[in-house]
Amino acid sequence: MPVKMTLESKLAFSLPWARQVLGMVVFAGVSVLTWKALNSRISRYPSSGKRKPTHVSSLSDVSDAAETEFIFDATKNQEFVTQKLNAKEVKISRILSNRLMPYREQSCRGTSVSRANFTPSGLENDRQWCIVDASSHLIITARAFPKVGMIQDETDSCGGRLEVAFPAESGCETFYVPLKPTINVLKTWNIIDDCSVHSFTDIDGYITEPHPASPDKDSALCSATLSHFFGKQVHLMYKGPRFRPSPPTWSFPELDVHVNYQDAYPLLVVSEESFRSVKNMVSKWSEEQDKDELKNLDTDSLVLERYRPNIVFEGASVPFAEDMWKEITITSTSTAEATSFTLVAKCTRCMLPNIDPASGVRNMSVPSKPLLKFRTGLDPGRLEDACFGCNAVPVKEGVLSVGDVVSVQTWGYV
């Protein structure tokens, strides 16, 4: 049956020029809207020829200066920002180390300390131990076994033993292991040389035995207790002598440093200001959700320990200042000795911070989904991943204390 064409359809199909004109009108409209959007975005960025340098002499001035200059805007032109900061046209002073946190066993709960020795491999005893599957030799992390985050370790007052404790309801007894086993002790322990985690293989370690002064002399005590806790056969491992190199990063393709059982790099540094901003991001995201369990979340449960930082700073007065640090020095308040730290990469985030360390329960949405909304596109090698904190490498060994002064030596993106 023939189709009756309207006047509009006749014009559209019988007059080619009408279609061309319509296309030109649409293109022009889109172009105008795009130009306005770009112009609005560009107008936020100050021209170095039109603004006077902003000198910040006190912490109270930092936020206003940063807001005026858009220095800490992640979408800012990187070259412009780096020029501004390296020219010291924006100065930030009195950034202090606020918390020091080693995690002696991989994925277990950390401990806040006031003083910590460090080497280029990280804080002393940080991730010196891990737990491995007795059969596969896969290193157990909280990503696969959230309850591992409920295990707590402490050093005793004499510093010679590591105490490994469990939740009361687990029925597992606390045990003690040597904090610094001697070479002669290590010779008596069995070694496993093919442990693996993620894409890293051939990681070695000693099957840890109890401290010689322990009441229970059973050499299998540590493995037996942990196996009962996990419901499968596992071992507690003490890092072996084989060097484990960190992987190269986008900014440091020839990175030469080794670690213990850390995921990849010696240190993770964050700022209190960044952490508070992340909590605000979570609150904002939560308010936009429809599900009752996601609305009005209690952000007080999102403790900083979930993100497993080693060094926490405070004093920049703006969030994510560490995103633009390439090299910093930390100066001891007691000895005035300064040590350099190189920031080698942003820390891309997995689901580990979603686990409540107090309960071992994983939330499938928080904080990972808010971070994916607000903190992606920052790591040049993994633009799709959310970032919070930066991985750092000390250039030498030394001592850190809470209250040490942080100075930014080189600004830029890593």
C-alpha cells in the first residue's frame, strides 16, 4: 500500500539542501555550547601575566591563596601549576608529620607509633610478616579474606617480641614470635621460596615459630592458631633474604628499590586534609543515593586506617596537596637532620578500604564508588582507577617522629 508523504517529509527527502541546512544549524548550536563550556572552564585558570604572585606566610592564608590561584585543582594545567609552585609564588609552610603507622603483618591491623626507624624499603618491620596458604603459597590479603584485618599485632615493652592477638570471639589464643630472629634461629626455620600475590611471584619467607620464651614450645603453634582462625591450613611467614623489587612507575620507569610484603612500594603518604575531603565526598555521594542503606552513612566508621597509610601529614590546609609533591624532605625536630623522600606514584585504590577493620565486614560500595566518582583520571598509567595518597621511597635510612617538619622540594605530578 502506498505511503502518503507529508509536506515535511517531502521537503526532507526531496530537497537535499534542506538536510544540509538543518545539519549546519545543529552543528553551529553545538559549537556555541561547547565554546561556552570551554571558555567557562578556562576562565577559572589565572593567566601568569595578569596575576600577581601570592605569598602565603601563615596557614590561615593557604586556603584563600589556593582557591584564588587554583593551585590544587586536579584539572588544572599541570605545566602552569608546576611553574607557579617551583617559582615559590605560592608558599606553604609548617607541614608536620602527624601520624606514623607500621603494619607489621600484611593486611592485619596497623599500630600508631610516635617514632619509627626507616630504610629505603619502608618503616622498620612494616609488612615484615605475611600469612600464606599452606598448599598454594598464595599470600592471604584482606581483599580475599576480610577477617585478616581483625588480627592485631603489638611489640612488647622490651621490643624483643611481636604479639599476635585475635578477636575474643574467635577462640584463638594470643601468641608471640621473635621480633628480630637471629641468623641462627632462622637456620632452624623452614623456608618457602615460591610465595605469590597479585602478579608478583617467587617471594620467599620463613615459616615463623613461637618466641623461645613462649610457654607453649610447639614449633607449629603459629601455623596451628592461624589455621584455626581461617578454617584452612596457613603459615605465618617472616620475609626471607631474597630481594623483592618494586615495579616501575609511569614517572620512574627505572625505579630501583625493594620491599618486604608490601603490595608494591615502601611507603604510603597521605594528609589529614585529604582524608577529611574524602569523607566529605562519601557524604555527598551518600546523599544522592536511593537505597536506604547507602543514604546518610555514618562516615565516622571510615577511619583513616582503612587506607593503610604509613605517614600522615597535616598543615597544608588544602586537600590533596600531596598529589603535586615529587620530592619532600622531613626534618627531625630533635636532631635537625633532614631526609629526602621521592614520591613515585599515586596510590590507586582497590576494595580493601571498604572493609571495616573492627568487624571484618566488607561494604560493596563505600568508599570505593564515591572515590571512583571523584578521584579518577589522576594516575597517568591507570586513568580509570581512583586514587588517594601517594607511594614514596626514602633515599636513605633514618628516624621519623610525630611532629617532624615536612618541606616540599620539588612540585609536579607523578
